[in-house]
Amino acid sequence: METILKKLAILLLILWSFPCFSATTYDQQTFNFSYQNLKYTGEIMSPLQTAKGVIVIIPGHGTTDFVEGGQWLELRTFLVQQRYHVVYWDKAGNGLSEGQYDHNQSILSSAEEAIAAITAIQPLNLDNADNLGFWSISRGGWIVPKISELYDGMKFWLSISGTTELDNARYMLQANLKAEQRSNKEIDMLMSEWDAYQRILVRGGTLEEFNAKTANLMADPYFNDNNFQMTEDILQNIQAFFQSGEITLDEATNLVVMYPSLESTLTSLSIPVITILGRLDTQVDWQATGNLYSKASKNGSMQLTLMYLDNCNHVMQKSVTGGINEELPPDTPACDGYYKAMTRWLNSLEPINNENA
């Protein structure tokens, strides 16, 4: 009997870990739009009742497979069950969208792409389409603010695992070394070498200096898992790129400033924003991001709800280490409180005033 009760308790814990999605259905339609002479294909999932508004999904780095592959179906189903139209499309070269995937697509280009999609769905006359919101993750934390600079009409924003204005390379290395349970002494040594590595790449230095000051870093199996060997030509090309003036470098850290005006843009937002961050996120500096959003809210009129979730990695999965190399099963549940937090926040927004709401 005790064994049965233990198994039942485990089963209940597993069930409670997942959001309680009902069996209700939804309407779905395909839409197309053009951007930079390419045809993009997306979909709109709509509730059967009158919708409260529209939520546009803005993913982070990486390929997508929404239309044909059902990517993020759990999230999309959750959002439509909150009674929102859910809009998404596949990036160039993905799904049914034309072109080739560009991992280095600029923040501006991604924002313009999203605006082209929003413009394309306007003739569809979706109910309460003027209540336009965004759900974004990771790099989407740069794209949505850029959209706000270019497009008037954003009413709310769910920012997941968002970013600061800086490139996250240094944080990723340090956080993942910690996740691999390296000693503090080893981490300090490798990070010191990484600082020298970055300084030489962006500010200048010889190949001899590079090899002498980064020997342990370049031999580390996590940092250099493909055993890359620096050469004089490669070093000079990298240095020429960083010194070309095409990008902005942070004087204190030598990191690339990905979005120089991010703080001022966040400060200028006058909409409700929920920011959800995982305390085991090893890809973006969740503490710095939380501080940035808090500062922007304090200095501006953003209506911020800030949440930190324990045992939660970058993609909002329950995790032990949060490390990039952590192997999680396909059915790993979402972090405790993730869906509940979004539900409560969406329910707290100004209701749509119509008889069917």
C-alpha cells in the first residue's frame, strides 16, 4: 500500500507540473507576408469566443518550425486558451518561408520583419486586434523594444528570459563553468584568460600575446570543444572587424553593445510588462536583466511585474544546473509557477469592454 501511495504522489506531482490545458479547440488560419522580397508563411490560432486581443510570438536565436512542425504548441495553446489570437511565423528558410536562415540577422531587420507580419494580418479584422501584445524570449528582448521604436500600438508585453544591452558571451562562459561544477579557482583563472582573449580580439594584440595569455582557455574542453587554433590571418581579420567602427564596444568590459539605446527605450515604454527570469539561466545574465527592467520602470512609466523562478533554465524548463550541456528529457515540465504567473498577469490586464468578453 505504501508503494502505491508513493507512486500516486509522484504521478500527481508530474501532473501538477504541467499547465492544465482543456480539451477545447480553436480556429486556425494561415497567412503570408513579404519582407525583403521573400515570402513568409505563418499561422493565427484564435479562440472560439471573442478574443481579448492579439499576442505576437517573437522567438530568440535559432531556427523555427512552427507551421509544419508544431513548435511550442504547448505555449501557443496556453495563450489561445487565455482568449487571445496567437500570431507566429517561421523565419526565412524555415518551415514554408522562403530564403535562407540568417543566424546573424540584425535586431532592426527582425523588428521590421515582425512589423511586416503585423501589417499583413490587419485586413483580417481579428476581433479586438487593437489590443496588441507580444510574447518574446531571449533575443526577442531586443526585438520587441525595437518594434516599439518603429511601430505605434503595442499595448502589453510578456518578456521571457530577456537581455541587457550587452553581448552575453562572458556571462555564458562563467555561468556554464559553474553549472559544470568547476572549482572557483579554475573559473577565476579561465575568466581572467577570457578577459585577455576578448581584449586582444577587440582592442588589438599579437598572436604571440594571444597564445601566451589564453593557453588554458583555448585548451578547455567546454570553451574550445572543436579544438580551434588561432592563426595570424584569423586574428587580424577579427581585429579588423571589431576596429572597423561598425559596432559599438563597451569600454569597461570590451563586450559588444548589441542595443545601445535599450535602457532609454525600455524607460519610454508606458505599457504593462511582465518579465519572467529563471535563476538557473546560463545564457543571459538574469540578475542584470532584472536590474535593468527595474531601473527602467522606476525612471519611466512602465507598469512592471518582475518574477524570478527557482530551478528554472533559459527556456523555462525545470532544471538541476541550467547548463547548456545538461541533458533533459523531451517531456521536461515547465518551471513551477511559469504558466500560473502568465495567467494571473494576463487576467489582470484591462478587460475588453464588450458584451461577449
